[in-house]
Amino acid sequence: MSVFHLKYRPTKISELDLVEVADTLRNFLKSNDIPQSFLFSGPKGSGKTSAARILARAINCQERKDGEPCNKCSNCQEILSGGSIDIIEMDAASNRGIEDVRGLKEKAYLSPGKLKYKIFIIDEVHMMTKEAFNALLKLIEEPPSHTIFILCTTDVSKIPETVMSRLIKVDFRKGDKKALKASLTKIIEGEKIEIDEKTIDFILNKSDGSFRNLQKNFNELVLSLGKSIKYEDLVSFYINKSGDYNEVEFEEDLSVGDIKKILERLEKMAIDGVDFVDFRQNLMEYFMKKLLLIFDVGVGKKSDLGVAQLESLITLLIRAAKQEKETDIDQLPLELAVIDFIDNNKKNPLVKPKDEVKAEIKEEKEVEDNVVATVNCEEPLVLEVTGMDLEKIINSWGNILLTIKPFNHSVEAFLRASRPIKFVNRKLTLEVFYPFHKDRLEEPKNKKIVEDGLFRVFGVELMFECVLGKSRKAPLIIQNDTPVENVSDQLTDKKVDNKDLYDVAKDIFG
Ligand SMILES: [Zn+2]
């Protein structure tokens, strides 16, 4: 079986996946007033190079009709054979220097060998150095009359304004469902594949708007499942497909801090040519939704990450978006964001290793003669329904306090003077050290404030109760995942307690 994206690549303007691009190019060709310099801009896999090659034939075709190349005349045939010396393709990602442009210039000033026009197709043109762009600018300012330049880019923002002003821009975009479906239907019909609408729909949603990815994925699918494709078989196919990192998996790996796994996956994706701008954009949208969900905006499954973590992650992704323009290593900005996120959370861990928590609880047990409430060391730490456990609550304690403070300062103060000691069946047990604190926290309206706060941070409904500890040395808990400036604010507020606060925090968090 031949490769779909080669076998089914468009050969005529009318076969281009994007109708508006086809119309634009056809209009130029019909008018016979063909611009000498084009800029094809748009995401990877949107069909820029295919369109450039068809345009090269249409321009040189001896029998052009309605703006279409005949694909039969000797010029068309010569180009189709791939052997024409008058069609010069260059990848500016690997030929980005001034010497490369000088090489182009030499070729441009020589007359065409056989065709009417020499066509220069320069891919990833935004990767050129500044000097190379300057040299290119001179060439396209006064191009030899027998030359046409088709520059292609995935990132228009990196092209100097001076160069831009000389180019006729043709915008390529991601395929919408209709265009993607039309593209897939050609293959389905051509290969006589049995497949129903639901299955097609699923595949289209997986394509990320890229025609090339769609064709490649479908090719793999047919190679692996044969010509009768059933919906049930798809799920396992997509799960097993390597390199395809989805947002949910990314979130899971991030929340357990598996930095090695994440970086390995990102490196693999880079080799597979995944579009990192797209991937990062998807992550931003995904985590933004998760953040909104904490505040009950939207519907869906809530994240294990709390408000502070999601905010920090989104901020790092925004930073990555800015850095994308400053580096040619596509995966690097995202990798830096991941490293910083996990590094920040190492200082303020999302989840502590189980052993540490067990050790803490054991230590507590040793001093428990001071405390009324005891924690059973054998109690399971993780609870089924919510995926929550005591360690998670302890680690997010600072975040919980910050979330509650705006609603009621004294409730926050009572909580700060307590400590979480147990979490079973969605019920959190807090140890408090003064009867007054217990009474106030258990007042229905205050109880609601605390439970709402827990919900905002964890996205699940939790209850809580207070038990009175005997110890007079009230173990306060310092905020563990609060930004540094907030911690210092609080410390200046509460200077008196500073030393105790630190001692206790040290006891609890090590
Ligand atoms: Zn022709």
C-alpha cells in the first residue's frame, strides 16, 4: 500500500484542501498577472508545500485552463518527475545563512533551463538569519523577470517587516471539520475502506486540524487495523500510539512530578515533528478550563492541582509562548516550563512521598500522649472516591488558608492555629488547641466557609470536624505553598508567633 499523504496529495488547484486558498491562487492564475513573490503562511500540515508545487506547475503549464495545470504537457511532466532544474526548493531551517541566499541569487540570475519561470520554494523561511533576510530582500525587491519566489512559513511574526511588505500573503489555516472530512473522504473512497460516521468523527477530532497528521494517522490506522475500521478498535489504537501526549496524561505526570517521563515524552514528540506551539496552546486552554472549574465555571472533571499550582503552571506556559519566538528548538520553552513548575513544587511539594507522610504520622504517634485525637498509622492514606489524602491536604494547607482568608479573616486565623491530622471518607479532622477555636470553627456559617474553601482548592466536597488537642504548645501550620511575599506579609503581621511558627513548621514539614 502506498503512503496516503503521497498518493492522495492534491495535483490540481481545485484539489487543495483549503477552498479559499484554491480560489485565491486560481484568481491570480486566471488574471495572468502573477505576483513574483508569495508568502504562504500557516500551521504545519496545512498544505503550503503542496500548494507551492501546484502553483509552480500552473505557472509553467503550456496548456493552463481556468487557472489549472494540465499535468500532461512537457513542462508539467518535467516538474512532476521531480527532476526539473528550474524548480528550486530550499529548507531555510537547515540553510539559513547568507551564503545560502547568495547561492539562490546566483541561480536566480541565470535563465531557466527549460521552463518559462524559475520557481524558488523556500520552506520555513522565518528561520533565516538577519543577514540572509537582508540579502533575500534585495533579491525580491528587484527579481529577475523569469523568477517567482514562494516563501513558506509557520511563523509570520518572525519575518522582517521590510520583507513582508514585498510579499503577496496567502493564509493557510488549520482544517475545519468540513475540510478535514473532505480530505479523508478521498482516501476512504479511493481505498474502499469500510468505516461509519461515528468512527470518522473520532478520527477527525484526533487530527488537530492538520491535514498531514490526519492522512498519516489514517495511514497507520489502516496498516494496523485493515480496511474495515470499527469504532471499538480505535481507542486502543490511539492509546498505544507513542509520542502522542495528551493533556490528561501530561497533567497526571505533572501532578506526580515525574519530570524524567515528561521530558522523555517531549523529546520523543520533537523527533516525531509534533507542533509544539499547538501542543502548548492546547495545554493552556486545558489548564485554563481546569482553573475556571475550581470556581464552578464550566463543566468537566476537576484537576488534582489546586488554584496556586494551576496559576503557576499557566503563567509558565505564557512564558513559554513568549520564548517560542526566541528559540529554534521547538520543545525547549515547554521543557523549561515543566522543569520550573516541578522545581517550584519540590520546594512546596504537591504530593509528598508516602514514606515521609507515614514517618510524620509515626512521629506524631510518639508524642500522642499530649493529644486527644490519635491517628492510626495503619489507616489507608489514599481514599478511593476523591483521590484525596491527608498528605495532599497538608501540602495545600497554605493554599487553603489563602483561599479562605478573603471570605473570613478570623476563620482563616483559627485554621492557621490548627492542624490537619486525619482524612477518612471525605472527612478532614483538624486538631485545635483551644475550646474557643473549636466552637467558632464548628459554627454552621464558618463550617460552610471552610468547606467551600476546601472545595475551591480541591474541586471535591469535603467535610471537616475539629478535635481538641491537649498540648498547650499549639502547633501552628505555616503556609506551605504560599508565594514567598505572602508568607513574609503574614510573618510581619504576626511577628510574635514567628519563632513558634517556624519551629512547628519545621516539625511538620521537615
Ligand atoms: Zn501542463
